[in-house]
Amino acid sequence: MMPTFLSAERILFVLRRFRERLWVKPLIMCLLSIATVLSARIADSYELEKLVPGISIDSVESLLAVMASSMLVIATFAVGSMVSAYASASNTATPRAFRLVVADDVSQNALSTFIGAFIFSIVALTAVKNDFFAVGGRFSIFVLTLMVLGTVVFTFVRWVDSIARLGRMETAIAKVESATANAMRARKRAPHLHGEPCTALDTDADAIFSDTVGYVQQVDVAALQACAKKAGTRLVLAALPGTFVAPGQALLHVRHTADGDGDVDPAALRKAFVIGHERLFDDDPRFGLIVLSEIGTRALSPGINDPGTAIATIGTLVRLMVLWSEPLAEAAESAEHAHHDRIEVPPLSVDDMFDDAFTAIGRDGAAMVDVSLRLQKALDALARLQEPGMHAAATRHARMALARCEHAMPLARDLAQVREAARFSTPATSA
């Protein structure tokens, strides 16, 4: 049976999905606003008439009325500006970056503050008009109103500066790079998802197939470990996060051992996989590389014709590949404490990561000398890293990009420059 507890990984996965919902923070701020107004009544429990100045009801009502009428307008304006920024980010970069733009903390906090201030003013105004507060409560509401106004002004100024950049190409690239870097660091800390390295799969091993169509978004390895330990078996993961699965495609294989009966529940094992209609950045470093590659190839389309963005994207991809090649610190290695010894997980393939990152840009930029030169220089830099798998992958892609240039580049002088930049990938040089 499926364990009744929720693993930490699954809880974090669900919390991250809530963070991407635009209504979550405004709802929390609305509840906090109502609680703040009601808590001001506590001041009436103390004898504060002689300690605080008397605040007239008319002044408090006027201030709250002004704030109530203005906050709704500002909140409506904020929603319109955010929708325009989201549409701009999707059109200029790629629709796959939309989820990251929506999760922008500054915009979500601003919208939450404006809506929260509106709810605060409405509730407080209703309470004041109905004589809900005495002297201490009115003074508390007056102070809270001034604090809310100050917060609104500060948030608005900060948000205007952020919304001006939110829909820009540079912001979208930076957000995708940050999300991909976080996913890479997480995978480097747990290259096998806190499981064992995958050995050669027995062809006679039983396969657990998917019963739905979609992308694997998250794998609850702790739940798989509990199922495998109870049945006395070993499980070999066949579908990493980011894998497209369909009925008839294996999610994992069951390797029977001598000390177990091998009686596993396929439905319980399938519940450990979160399968959705789209890929996510959290546990899928390759998806971030694909999105960056999409941004670069989109910039190279005839309708946009922006090779500068493609060149900037290549630089971003190089930074991420260098991050992936860096050795893990000893402190990070010791953090691998949640070890699941009955789960075998294959590592990410460097060849697949290079295919995701550089194939499309090398194809669509083959006729452009500036893009092709920058791509060859980037691959040369990656080939010089002390990483055998990365050297081979960079060399292979340099040769592939050069072959495409030889077919697409019209000017012989430009092609000669690209050939010179790709000399590191020729057999004589690499030997």
C-alpha cells in the first residue's frame, strides 16, 4: 500500500505550485487585513484614553474612504499592467517562460498589498461607522491606516520599477537562467535523486507502465523506497522528471531480490509519479536548457531577426554548463543524507543536455557568421573544461554546427572564419 505520510519533496512540490498561482498571496493578504482590523479592538481592553491623543471619527472615516476608493483603482491598474507584461514576455521570449514571469515575487507582492489595503480600508471603515472601536481602538486604526498607506506608497514605487522590466527579454532570460541553475544545483546535490546509481537493467525485470499521458513533473523517491522496502524488491527508475510518458511506456522496473516476495502494488507505485501536461523547471534541468534554446532560435527567426539575443543566450548556456561541470563542495556532498538504497536512478546525460542546449541554435544560426562564430567559441570553451563527457559533447556539436554552416553559409570568407574557430574539434587538433 501507498504510505500515508507525505514526503518533504512532495510537500515542497505542492507549495511551489501554489506559489505560481496569482490568487494565493492576495487571498492571504485579505485574511491578514481582516484580522488586523479586528485586532485593533484589543486596544480598547486597556485604559488608553489618557495615554493616546483623541482621534475624531470623521478624520478616520475620511482617510479610510480615500484609501478604499484609490486602492481599487490601483489594484485594477496593477492587474492590467501585469497582464500586459505577461503577454509581452510570452511573445518576445517563449510561452514556456510564462510560468516564471507569473511567479515574480515583486508583482505578486504588489498586487497582494493593493488588494489587502483595499480590504483593510473597507472593513475598517465599516467597523468605524458602526462604533466598533472606542478611543484606543480608533487610535490603533488611525496608526494602522498610516502604516498601510506608507507600505502602499513604498510598494507602488518599487513595483513600477519592476514592472518596467518584467516583460523585457533580458528579464525573461535571467529568470529562466536562475530557475535552471537552481534545478542544476539541486540535481548535483542529488544526482540520483537520493537513490543508488543505476546498474544494467535486467531484461526480465517487471515493468510498471504509465496509465496516463503527459510529462513526469516530480518523482516521490521516498514513497518508492517505502513500497520497495515493504515488498523486499529493488526499483529502477525509467522515467526521470521531464520524460514524456504514455500508456505502455515504463515508469520503472521491478528488480526482484532473494529476500522479498516481490508483491508490489502497481497503483501505489504510479502514485509516486506526478504527471502533468507540461514540463516544470524545479526537478528538470534539461527543460531550462530547452527554454533558453527556444529563446535563442526564436530570435533568429526571419520575423524577429535578433542575432544579439541568440548570442546572449549562448553565453547563458555556457554559464549553466560550467556550473554543471563544477565539482560539488564537500559540505554539499555530506548533505546527501536521505539515501534510498532500494531505488536505482540513472544520471542525467551530458550528451542529452548539449543536444537540448545547442542543436537548435546551431541549426537556425548556421547561415549567420556572428552567431556561428560565437557558438564555436562557446563550444571551444566548454571543451577545455576538465570534464571528459563534456569535452566529447562539445566537440561533437562543434563539428555538427560546422557541417551545417558549410551547407548554409553563402560567403566563402565567412565560412573560412567559422572553420578556423572550429579547428579545436577536428581530429588532428583534438589528438
